[in-house]
Amino acid sequence: MGILAELTPWVLAIAFGVTLTAGFIKGAVGFAMPLVMISGLATVLPAETALAALILPTVLTNLQQALRQGPQAAWEAICKFRIFLTALTIFIALSAQLVRVLPQNMLFIAIGVPIVLFCLMQLRGWSPKLSPENRLRDEGITGAVAGFIGGLSGVWGPPTVAYLTAINTPKAEQMRVQGVIYGFGAMVLIVAHLKSGVFNTQTAPLSVAMLVPALLGMFIGGKFHDAMPQKTFKRATLVVLTVAGLNLIRKGMMG
């Protein structure tokens, strides 16, 4: 059972509670599961173990989210955001190999500050204007940034959601696209961290155990999502994204 068998009931209860909360938030707004899990689990587990624990829940919940409107809708999302997915995949695979040698604190601060500023300006009524003719460039850059951060930390939601919000993606499509993007990234993350050694026979059982609270939380959160109108969904997304950005800054300053 590896590390799972070594955990005390108290630590395991905290891990389940953190993952249940992460699943609920993801079900409601479509993202933030890895961010909540890595932040919460790292308070009671080593950082590398926390990173390994979130991998399988991230893969399965994103697969469920991507396919909620059926395989055809998921395939259309893949085609529409293929540039983003390509850049994300490449940079996750590359940066995951740096997880044991590259200090992460400055990276967390560098991404957290602009995310928080972006969200606060959006909440005050400002809307960015992204030109359609620059879409390929914007997608490529955002995908690369998200992938680089994701490979190091298992978190690539904030840049992704900031981009989707900036281009005013409708609620149902945004949830589906997030599932596709995060699902792709999570599968790459498994392969990358099999190679890096973070995800192994000792840590995999813990990741399997976290599937139960993750899926339960996702189910409950999904009920809340279905009841939210588009305007409320966007505001809730920005609030969660602001908290996520502040947490990245906190992690960077504590590092």
C-alpha cells in the first residue's frame, strides 16, 4: 500500500476533506482541484507526495467533465483549442523534469500577481479585448505558460481560466473546454512524473484512494453549477481564480 499505509487516521481524514472540497469547487466552476489539493495536502504531506496524490483524481474528474455533453462536443473542443493543447502538452512534459531541481517560489509569485490583478480588474467591470486575428498567438503563449507551471506544480488552471474568461467563453463550453484541456494535461503529467519518479508504486495507492472524495465532491458541486446563470458563473469563477492567485503568491513568499 506504500505511503497510504503509513498515514495516520488524522492525516488521512484531512486528505479526504481537502480532496472533497477540491472536487466540490471543480464541480461548481470547472477548475482549481489541483490547486486546492496541492495547497491543502502539502500541509500534512511532503510536497512530492501531495503532487502524486492529485494526479489520478485530476485525470478522472477532467475526463468526466470533458464528456459531460458527449464525445462529439469534447472532440469539437479539442479541434477548436488544438494550439493551446499542443503548447500545454509540450511544456508540461519539459518542465516536469525540472520539478526536483528548480526553485518554485518565484514562479508561483510571477503567475499569481498578474492573475490576481486580472481578476480584480474584471470584477470591477474591465474587460480585456483580445483580437480574433491574434487568437493562435494568444492561445500558444497561454498554453505554454500554463504547461510550464503545470509540469512543476500540477497546477495549470489559473492561466487557462484567465484566457477562457477573457474571450467570454459561454458557461457550458467553458466547463467542457476546461475538462478537455486539464484532462490532456493530466495524462501528460502522469507520463512525465512516471519518468521523474514522483508518481510510483509507493505514491499511486494514495492517488487511487483520493478518487472517492474527489468524485463525490465533483457530483455535489455539479448540482450547484447547473443552477448558476452565466453572469453568476463568471463572477464565481473570477472569485475562485482570485483566491487561487493569492494562494500562489502565498506559496511563493513562504518558499
